[in-house]
Amino acid sequence: MQISPSNFTSGPNGLGGVTVDGSIMSQKITQGKDGRIMLSMSVAGIGINAQVEIYMSPGSNRASATIYPNFNTNTIWLSGTIVPYENSRVIEGMSL
């Protein structure tokens, strides 16, 4: 998992964010009556143990995510635009 919140100026991955290695332990996809989709997953590994929720609204290319760490209360909220992988600028940072 790699995150780079806009208010995060420096990080251990060298890119201004945090990169950690983990595995998805469980996942669930639900769709509300309004068409909103939620992907919920538990992620565990070196440097991470959290519940992650990703929300996507119908007819939009925007998504939001909330990361709930299991060992502290430092919840992280992110939002952004979904783009095709070939149009993205993905840079993998050094993992913790």
C-alpha cells in the first residue's frame, strides 16, 4: 500500500509518502441503493495492520478512501480521480 497525503511533506519512502508491504486478508464489495460502491478490506503486513474502505460513486471518476489503523487512531482520508493505469504516473517507493 502506498499513500501520499497532500499535507505529508516527507516520508520514509523517499517520495513524500509512505509505502508498506502487506497482504489483503479479507475483502468485501457492496453496492448501495444509490449505486455507490464500497470496497472494504483488511490489510496486514510489515508496517501495516488496517481496515481500508474505498468508495466510488456511479457516473464519476472520483474515489475516496479511508484507512483505519488497528493499533492507533491516526485515521487517514484520501480522495482523488481514477485514471487508467496507462495514464497514471505510478512511482513505487521504498517499503518500510
